[in-house]
Amino acid sequence: MTSHCASDILERSKRLGREIVENDCVLLTGATTGAPYWAAIGAKEANGMSIGISPAKNKKEHISHYQLPVDYFDLIIYTGLEYSGRNLFLIKASDAVIFSCGRMGTLNEFTIAFEEHKPMGVLTETGGTTEWIDKIIKDSHKEAIVVYDSDPKELVKKVLELIKNEENNNL
């Protein structure tokens, strides 16, 4: 369900997935529905690699209990960690995190990425919890490594620049 998202979220999510793989990156998502799923579709349409990190312990549980998709993923890692554990695994395994739309799970992923000082990108004008991220950061009085853009192509460029800067700072 994406009623909390902007009306163009499907197409923008697919564009985001395409942009990620067209920049020689691998799409890593929570192997879920909605915007992350559509990003996986976009990644596959661009002949890229898409990896899902599942909260389930196996494929059967992924499909029957969590009712999550298995298509459009080259690989699904079944963690058995439920949603909160999956989110931690997903964020820790990522070089950077891009948020679009979302609900409570997205907010949870954001707080993990924020505390882990991960480079973050926010696809603006997508609705949901992404509308709160800037305020949360400002109210926290902590530094964040975050960029914003409404255009998936520009956002991916900005996030890749953040990753490059982080790598150079850690040399």
C-alpha cells in the first residue's frame, strides 16, 4: 500500500533503481513491497543487480508470513531477524542509503543510518516519513551526511559524491 506516497512514486522509484545500477552500483533493499520493490523493477529493467534483505528465515516464510515478493531480485538474503533486525542488517551492509516515501520501517531505517553516520539521500516530494527527515535532523542538533533532491538522477549523483567524500576522508 502506498496511499501515503506521492502519486508518481511508482515511476520515480523505478527511475531511482535504474539510476543506481546505471552508475555501476548494486541496489540493496528490504525485499519488500512499495517503493523499494519498484526500485528493484527499475534496476532489473536496466539489467542491473538487485539484492533483497528479508526479515524472514526462508523463502516460504518470506512469501507466506510476510507476504513479500521474490521476483526482481537476483538474490534474497533471508535473515530470520524480523523487520527491526533486517533493517539493521540492511543499513549496516549499505555504503549509503536513499529514502523515498515510507512509513514506520523507513523511519526506523533512517534512525539507524543517522546513528551509523551513513551517507543518506532523500528523494523529496515523495510523501510519507521522508517529509519529516529534515526536521528530525535539525531538531537532533547532530551532524548528518545527507543530501536532498526531487530528481532520482540528481539524487544518485549527489549520494555517490557523498560516498566518494567519505571514502577520501577515511583514507
